[in-house]
Amino acid sequence: MPNPADIDPGSQLIVENPATGHEVGSVRVTSPTEVADACRTARAAQRGWDAAGWRARRRVLTRFHDLLFERREEILDTIQSESGKTRREALGELLIVAGTARYYSAHGERHLASQRHSGASPGITGARVIYRPHGVVGFITPWNYPFILSIGDALPALLAGNAVVVKPSELTPLSAEVARTLLVDSGLDPALLHLVHGDGSVGAALVEHVDYLGFTGSAATGRKVGMAAAERLIPSSLELGGKNPMIVLEGAPLDEAVRGLMSGAFYNTGQTCIAVERVYVERSIFDEFIDRARRRTESLEIGWSLDYDKDVGSLISAQHCDKVMRHVDGAIEGGATVVAGGRRLPDLGPAFVEPTLLTDVGESLELCREETFGPVVSLYPVDSGDEAVERANDTPYGLNASVWSRSTRRSRAVAERIDAGSIGINSTLLIYSSFDVPMGGVKQSGIGRRHGAPGIRRFTRTHSIVESIARGGGYEGVLTRITSGKRASALARAFRLMRRIPGLR
């Protein structure tokens, strides 16, 4: 893997498959001057794109949607080659991007339609809210979902009438290149979507020239990005880390809950911002749940394959594997018990680790408090749903959570008390496919939302247009007619009455 300190503008950034260590491609590193040029070109093209109207923009996105499936194998090969993930996980990325394109093509126009609102005074005033694009939207995206995160958010930004400049992770730039090619082949003006490659200095240059910034990554880097955006007084959205809990209540369907855990914890080798890392199980079913989870975990197929025969793939790098194993080894040294896994697998490749279940993990340990971002789960018995909620909320993060129970009433009661931006009932990762509802974090897990109406409106400026009849100098002329206490009392009585009349409140 490249050392960011060695990435020079104009040089070739070599991309390796983390599962095999083999070189799979390269991209040219972008200089700060080229970042500025890209934003300038994008800004010039954006005016015509906005003026072209919704239908013209939607045609590009619907064609892109169809091309995703026509060129499916090329996309899947590229995603796998630079991320080391399984074929099923690469397919999942394609389906999420297609779903995003499909959803906003169908519903984005409604989300951005002019909205009527109540005016200051019925009869003589009115109000409308309209949405207009920011101009140039910039994205700084991570390596864990190189296709979804490099282009998924860009789709509603483009549909809203913006131009886009994306800085993909230096570890996984090839998926973004494929996505851009597909959009251009779908009819998008190449000047409307630029990719800039390199290390953090390229991201810093991007912040200096865009009108809105979207960032997905760690909380530590997110703070710096948010401060840089605030310095320029540009809006931003930040999706950051999580230490996501799963709660299993007495009477829950255990086989189904275990299957949910396998997906929620080990999908994408645990390198998912909304992945399950902590599980709280009511004590009466804890031992049975542990036994079923152990057997299921030990049956998972691990390895690298271009077919659909593997359940768990590689981590992104040997360095990240070191971090994951540091969490595991530290927990074991601190008294944790290994239920399943717990070992590195060098025979499979440089960045493979067994899916791991641990119990007796002390709450002061790094594994318990910090995001591991790997296939490692800590499991805890609890005496009640109340205790589970209390312990689930005992974290600075609040991105995603999961509740499992046969009782819808009890599940909802527990879910509504969890401090997370999204909570799945009898599901773990469902929120990312629920395109009509907002997704994002609370506390240190971020600011802003993707998906739904907020997911496209964030790429626009809100403008309020208020109207008044002109007679008598308009609404403001009302007060100029108050020339006596008698008139003031009459006006006060009229305004007081408004609270009692439906439609005027």
C-alpha cells in the first residue's frame, strides 16, 4: 500500500488488491492547482446543467441506472480488485447505488418542489420555499465502500443541479473512475463530475474551492474537515464512526437474530460504519444465543474469490489488520474469553482475520470503547431491556442500532430509547437500503443526513419568498395606521383571536 507521505502530485498512485498484494491499477495524483482548476471548470458547467431542468438531469440518471446492470461484471471486478471484499458484497454496492439512482429519479423532483407555507397574516400575505443548488459540491470519501460512497451521494447532488468534485480514498480510487465513466457514457457532461486523487492535502485543497462539502470517515478526521468548512462558512455533512449496539430480548427468534448478527457484524469484514460491534442479550437466553452464534461464525467461508462462494473477505490492508488484532489481543490480555475466531490468517493473504466473538470484555478496554472497524463482536449478558438500553447508550457514538424481539410493542419501546440516528427492529443494516428515510448519526457519529428528502435538500440552498398585497404599503403598513390606543387595542384583540381559529394559528 502507498505511504501517503510519498504521494507527490503528478506521480502515479499504485493500487493493490489487499487480499493478494498484487498491483491492480493506478491513477495520477492531483496537484492543488489542478484541484482548483477542476472546481473552476465544474462551476462554469454547472450553470447550464441547472438551467437544463429536472427532466434532462433525470434522463442521465435513469440511463446510468440501466448501465449499472449492463456492465455489472466490470463494476464488480473493479470493486473487488481494490477492496478485497467478497463478490456478494461488491454486488451489494452496485444494488445500493442503483437503488439511490432509482429512488431520486422517481422522488427527487417532489422533494425539491416549491412549497407553499402560511404567511404572516391570512388573506393579505403568503409564502413559498424554493430550493436552489449550491453550485459545486465536494466529497471526501473513504475506502470501505468505494463505489457507494464515491458516487452514491453524488447522484442526488447532480440531480439537484450541482456539479460535483470527488476525492476518493487513495486506497480505492478505481471504483470511482468506473462510476464516472458510466455517468459520462450515460450522457453527463464530463465537466460536471471530476475526480481528484491523492492524500489528505488533496482533500484540504478541495475544501478551499467547493460550495458544499460531504465527508464520510473517522470522527477525528471529520472534526478537522468540519472546522475547515466552518472557516469558509460553507455547509457540510459529516458521517463519522459508530460503536453500534445490538439488543436481543427474551423471546426473540434466536436463529434469525444470529443470522442478523452475521450480516450486521461480518458483512464487508466488519468494515461498515453501521456494523454491529456490541451485543447485549437478556441473561435467560444468553448461553443459547452464544452457542448458536459460535456455530454459525465457525461455519463462515473466508477467503478471496471472484465467485460467490465466500462469506468473508479481506480487510483493506495489513496495517488495518494490525489495528483490529491489537483490539482483539488487548481484550484477551485484559481477561476476555474467545468464543470464536480471534486469529490472523496469513495463509489466506496479508490482511485476513477470523470473524471473532468475545465475551467478558471489560468496559474500560479499547475494544469496548473505540470503533474496531473489523469482524469483531463483544457480547454481554444483561438482566433487562432497561439495562441493555443503558449500556447501549453508554458511548460517545450514536450511528446505528438493532433490536430483536418477537414483540413489536416491546421492540419499539426499546428502540425509541436508544441514542442513535437509526434503529433497526429485527434487522441490522436495513437503514442503508431504506432510501425514503433519513440516515445519519447523533453525538460524535456525525452531522447531516443522507437518503429521503434531507438527502437531496442538503445539496441545495433554501430560499423563502414571502408575498403581500401592495395596497397601503403592504403588510408593514398595518402598524403605520396605529395612531391611537383604541386602534392598538383592536389590533391586539384581532391577533389574540387568531389562536382560536383553525387555519389562522
